[in-house]
Amino acid sequence: MAGAVDAAAEGSGGWRRAGFAGAAIGVVAAGAAAGVALERLTVGRGMRRRARRALDAAGPFGGLRGTPGTAPAEDGTALAYEVDEAEPGGPPLTVVFCHGYCLNQDAWHFQRAALRGRVRTVHWDQRSHGRSARGAAQRGPDPEPVTIDLLGRDLKAVLDAAAPEGPLVLVGHSMGGMTIMALADRYPEFVRERVAGVALVGTSSGRLAEVSYGLPAAGVDAVRKVLPGVLRALGTRAELVERGRRATADLFAGLVKRYSFGSRDVDPVVARFAERMIEATPIDVVAEFYPAFAAHDKAEALAVLADAQVPVLALVGDRDMITPWTHTEAMAALLPDAELVVVPDGGHLVMLEHPDTVTDRLLALLARAGADLRDHG
């Protein structure tokens, strides 16, 4: 990654900026790099590559597929979704899963498996992620920025296509939770008429610029200052960066584990599954979406859920360094019908790390929404 940063900066004549960028990114990577360095002393590169291939072959995760469909966004972007139908006699509602930044619909693998056949579910890929097309408005000579509001309108397009009638339970992780808030902000009447429940998992209603990511003050200030510019520069050198990712696979894996999971003994196959999803997101997409989070502020949108008395599950890992548990606690305080769940030893990808806990609380939310599945299947 350092080589990619230097190359991008050299192309723009910004060696000094690259130095600051390298320092900031180095601070972020320090914890992961220490573990990787120790591993390098004891495990050969070839063995590590073979281990990754073995984990890829062994992992059954991400293989669940449903009936595919495509919803056109307002700018013509083709949004890919899949539907898992319920067995005859299932509850007359649809559960819609919204994934987070740099992930795809497979991030909900465990919950999808647990609900399969028991209730109708929709799983979709956000624009420029997974099987969805690159954002049409983000291409061309005069690209429009990605905003959380735009993602909320994308969700409405998916709902119109995949679940045009009947009650809905909306489940969102991280950026997916923000997308649900944006939907509520833009379409309050739709929420009042059709949304029977909402799960907000490892997400935030705003103030993300204040998150420290587990870094000391000097480190996080440096990252905040240079990271947007660095990502823009790297986004213009995507091919170079992707080569750099492959060359620094061990460090990348360490970073993913540090910022995705709170447990020390997370299943290596699950960790590798998360790594594959994240590394599949092109660097230019990472760069396009990143600025949207600093501008995200949807605390007032929570009032729509509160006024409509929508049952809400607000769940987060107690070791989440991306969207800390205090953000979920603050959201729950604004939602009288919210169940607040803080999962011990849980990181940002809590639904993969502690799937049984997340699934259990989701089933409880479905029961509150009128579809009690806990004693079936």
C-alpha cells in the first residue's frame, strides 16, 4: 500500500503529501502490522498463500443464492437483488437486508440461512458493490458524489421492485442502517404505512467525524486530514493499488481482522470470508463512498420511526471501533420502542462474529413485528 501511495503522489507531484499520508496510514496499520510481522518470522509466504486458498475452499459462506432481480435506480443504475421465498403458510411480510460499506449482500450469510424458507427475504447489493452496477451518476466527466440520501432512494427503488406490497422489516448494518434512516427521512409516509420493524446493526445516525478508530488523538487527526485526498489519488490509480493490495495481502488481512472483529478467537474461515468481501470492493468505489460518511446526519430521521411506533432493534458490538456502541446507545435513547443490545466481544462485523446472538435478537424483532418464528424451523 505504501508503494501505491507514493506512486499516486508522485504522479501529482505531491511527495510531501505522500509522506504525511504514509505516516497516517502507518498509524492505522500499526496494531495489525505487529501481528503480521510476528507471523512472518514463523510462517513462510508460500504457506500463508496455501492457507488462504484452503480457507477459500473450505468456507461455505457466501454461496446462498435466491431468485435474482434488478431494480433501476433514479439515475439508471442497475441494482441487483435476490429473493428467498417463504414456504407456503409463511408470515405475510418481507425482511429486507441492507449491507454495509465495502461489503455485499453475502455479509448476512448466517441470518439468511437461519430465515431461509421461514419468511420471505430480500437481499440487495448497494450501488457499485457486489453484483450491482457501478453508479451511473458517479461515472462520466461530471460525476455526482455519493450521498447517504442517494442510497436511501436506491433502497426505495429496490423495495418498489422486490416487495411492492405487504409489511416490511428493514435490517441494516453500518452503511445499510444509514440507508434505512435516509429512506425514513425521505419517505416518512411509506414508513408509517408499510414498515413493521427495523434493525439497526453496528451503525450510526451521525457524528462519524468524531470517531477515533482506536487511535491516539495525534494519529486520528492525521488520518482525518489526509485520508480523503489519499483515497481520491488512489482512486485514479486503481490498477496500481489493486496490485499493491495483492502484494500486501498479509497486512490487509491483519487490518480487516483488527477493525472487523472484537474476539481473539474468531473463526479463520469467517475472517477470510470478510476479507474476500472487502478486498473485492475496488479502490475507486472506496474513494467515491468515503466522503458521504462525514456528511451523514440522520438523527432527526429517527423521529419518523419513533412517531410511527416502529419496533426497533439497536444492536452493536462492545468493541466496534468503526461505529462505537455509544452511537447505538444514543440512537436507542431517541427511539422509545427500541431494544438496545450491546454484544460482548463484538466488533463491527458482529453479524458474522456472533451470528447466533444477532439472529436470536432478529427473531425477537420479527415477533414484535407480528411474525414469531422462534418456535418454527
